[in-house]
Amino acid sequence: MRFGGAKIRWFGHSAFQIITKEGKSILIDPWLNSPAGDERFLREIDKVDVILITHGHSDHIGNTIEIYKKFKPAVYCIFEIAQYLSDSGVEAVGMNIGGCVEHDGLKFCMVEASHSSSVIEGNEIIYLGNPAGFVIVLEDGFTIYHAGDTGLFGGMSIIGEFYKPDLVMLPIGGHFTLGPEEAAYAVKLLKPKYIIPMHFGTFPLLKGTPEKFIASLPEEYKDKVIVPEVRKSIE
């Protein structure tokens, strides 16, 4: 049990489900029917307690609205996304960088990311606040950092030093986010016990691969990488 009794399932792209030791279900960036995901996920999930949204791009807001209508989970995101989702009946809790919330024995801290955040409706681009990552502290203190979509930024060293994440989820696909070499450098700043690569293989532009990522890592981190497979739980 690498994650203190928690289970993690990947839906492809940046979408994950965390089932905590106490049975709480957390969805992050729930684009469940992505090209890298599986349509069956929308039917299979039978419980959602929390949704975390890192930024406003459609491949990260994903299926939030339909999941909310079915399960009425708590939704945490940047303030502007919360306002945007309210028009669709989603009662989200707006946060901002540096803020933390506690929910039923869990803690969620919003941290910076280096990216953009908007949605396109018709011919209009709607700004949806700053992009973010989340530091998630489970009931037993096990700490997960989901970086969202990001490039390298100096604050990663602060995230590593202050939050001391046990597990980091880092994009490796490149073009829009960290590529394999940049993600490998981020690992040196974060110093985690475990690493799950994400945001790769969804589109042809995302050329970074787990193999290139692992090859770019310092030797002491190579065996800490857990390459996720769609539909398979990691624990």
C-alpha cells in the first residue's frame, strides 16, 4: 500500500479518481470520456464526494456539469470558474492561489501553475482566472500534488519544501505543458516518494512519453515512477 491505503485510478489525460482509505471519492479534472479515456467511466462511477478543477480549458472542466447533476459533490476551483459554472447550476466553491479548504477530514490547497485558463464559446474566448494545481492531504496525512497543466516555475521548489508531497502527478506530454525533460527537472525540485506522469498520448501534439520521462530522471527517481494505465487502480 504505497498511498497509505488510498487507491488511484486514471481516466486518461489529467483526470484521476482518488478513493481514500476512508472511502471518499475525489475526482480531479474529470474529462472522463476523453480520447485517452473510456466512455464506460461515466457509467461505472457510483460515488463522487469532491471534484477539483485546475483550470478552465474544456479538457479539464470535462464532465463536471453532468457529474455534479448526478452526485452533487463539493466542487473546488478558482473563483472565476466557480462563477462560470454557476450558470449551469453547479454550486462550486471559488478559491484562489494560496488558499486551503477542509472537507470531511481532507484538505485541499490551491497552488500556482504556469499556464492559461479560458473557455471558447462560439467565437468568444472567456477568461476563467488563473490556472492552478492542488495539494491534497488525505485523512492520514498522505499528500498528493496534482500540478494541473503547467510549465516549469520556481515555486515548485516551495511546494516541495513546504507541502512535502508524497506523490506528484506531473504532465509530461509537452507542447502545452511540461515535456519529459522539464518534468524530470520538476521532480528534482519536488523530491517526491512517488511520481505519476499524466497529460500524454491524448493528441498527436503531446509527444512526450513515460519512457522519455524516466530516461531523463536522475537515477534515484527512476524506480519511483508509476506509469498509469486507463481503468486500472494503483495502490
